Amino acid sequence: MSIDTSKVNKDLDFFDRHESLWLFAYGSIIFKVDFDYIEKRAASIDHFSRRFWQGSHDHRGTIEAPGRVVTLVPDINAHCLGMAYRITPAVFQHLDYREKNGYLRQKTALHFDDGSEEIGLIYIADDSNAAYLGPASDTEIATQIAQSNGPSGSNKRYLLDLADALRQLGSDDTHIFSLERLVLAL
Ligand code: BEZ
């Protein structure tokens, strides 16, 4: 899967002149909220699975020993639960810098518990970026996470904080909870 960058730019044009817009968070933005937001709501998106397939040498690992962080992978029957934040466009300056290691913004439909829907943005990193690591067995991913540390802290803490945040949201994300079990057992 490769991101079509011309489409990404069109996705951003869609929000021109909007005073606020929804960002769907499925990773660290759920548990590390270092930006202002107008409101937040649990939300979900369809046709994507959360996967620890993106390498991290700037937050949870180093260039010599990258950690693993989550990205979204297209998956036709999947449903991904997370947190939506309504933010002003200015907040993207901060988040684009924070998530600069291979992530691009893409437009997608967000679903809320009351049945309503909004168009929002996700950050997504695919196999066209240099830091992408792709799939590996759960044991390999857990071992890499258990061993990695970077400027933002340990990769293990990232996984455990994400698993806790997803538990609070009522998520049944088997990829995340099985990695949590493996890392805690190591
Ligand atoms: C997120 O929480 O949605 C997220 C965090 C980091 C990179 C990409 C997405």
C-alpha cells in the first residue's frame, strides 16, 4: 500500500477555511495530549486495523535500534476504535512536527456512538516511508518493543499506555492486547 500524495493534498484542501476539524487518534495521541482541543469524543473508523508496523527512531527508539509504533493498515472488514479531538487547524503545526517520522494526514469518515458521522483526518504511515518496518510475528514485535528506548521514553511504556487507554475505551484490539501480554511476560 502506498499513499497517493496528490490525494493527501486534496484531502487537506477539503478543510480550507474550516475553523475546526476532527482528528481521529488511534495511537499516542490518545494518551499523550500535549495540544489544545475544543472537545473530544470516543470514535471509530472502518476498514483499518491498528498495527505496530511503523519504526520509531525519534521517539521510542534510536537510529541504531528503532522501536515500533502504531500505524493504520487497510483492512476491509476491520473497525478501529480511538479518540476524536476537535481542534483548530493551527494545532497541526505542532502535531505534524511531533509525528514527522513518516506520517501523512489523510481524510476519513469518523463514526460516533450516537450514530453520527463526521469527516476528519488521520495520521497514517505506509510502506513508502523510510521508517516503515511492516509485519512481523507477535513474538518478534514484542521482543523489539521490550528492548527499545528513545527520547520520548521506553517503547514498552508506549505499548502499556496505549493498551490502558484502549481498555478504558472498551476496545477489543487483539493485536495490542496480545502484544501487551507478551511484553509483560518477557
Ligand atoms: C495517533 O494517535 O493517532 C497517532 C499518533 C502518532 C502517529 C500517528 C497517529
